[in-house]
Amino acid sequence: TWVITDANDCSIDDEFTINEGELVDVTLADFDQVCEGSTEFTLTGGLPAGGTYYVDGTEATSFNPTTAGSYQIRYSFTNASGCTGEATKTLVVNELPTVSLADFDAVCEGSTEFTLTGGLPAGGTYYVDGAEATSFNPTEAGTFVITYSFTNENGCTDEATKNLVVNELPTVSLADF
């Protein structure tokens, strides 16, 4: 029952009934951190099942980590009584490292084996045509793909690629004397 009385001591009252619905216990699992540029994934982890996910306030069914930053993921569920519960978690998208690789000078077939260098930041891994390597031995002519891969403290990996050209040795013949 409610009663309203105004300044002139006039009052009005009414009676109403409140139907109490069942409370909704909604949970949302923590999200693992992901790296910028990772594969888009379906949003999951909200209970009870059948609710709606929101990324920074916009309804979504999946998340595409194209840009580094922190994103608020909200899960909302409304039960049969019309009562709604929500849970919110933060999803962190870590930045990729900035990776570079210096150009390689062309070398001649049969030149001395040399250590691969020129990748930044230091501490990464070199690959020659997809095989891990620390050095390069120019035993045959051709163009070889050198890749430098680096993983940062957040577990995010990026790479840079350059070609290394090995020139064929000239053919030399001696004339008859």
C-alpha cells in the first residue's frame, strides 16, 4: 500500500502487489589473453546457457582480436520470470612485437658459411626456407627465404622475411696451349 499526502493535507492511497521472480545467478568464465591478429573465436563461458554476449556494449557472438587493448565482455541472461542477471569479464588482446630484418647482400656460391644476423629485437629465431638455422652455408646458387621470428613477453609472435641471393660461380675454361 502507498499513500501520498500533498501540502493541503489531501491524500490518496492505493494498493498493489509485487510478484517476486526467481533471482538469476549468472557467471562468466575468465578469458585467456590473446594476441593481436589471432583467429576470431566464438564467445563462450556464460552460464546459464542461452544468454547474450556483449563486447564493449555491442551484442556479439564472436570476438576478432584485430586491435590490442582491453575489452569488456558482458554476458546477460533473462529467465522465464523475466528476471535478468549479468556477469562481466575483461578480455586482453596483447600487442604483437615489432619485428624487422635487415636486407642481405648477395653472396657467391661456395662462399664461407656465415652467422645469420640483422633481426630485431634481439633474441629471436632465424629460418632458412622454413628450417630453423643459426647460420647459412651458400653451397648452391639460388634465392633463399630468410625469416626472423620473435616472441615477446606476452607470448605474441611476429616475423619479418627477406630473400638471400646466392649467385652462381662463373664457368671458367682454359684454352688449349
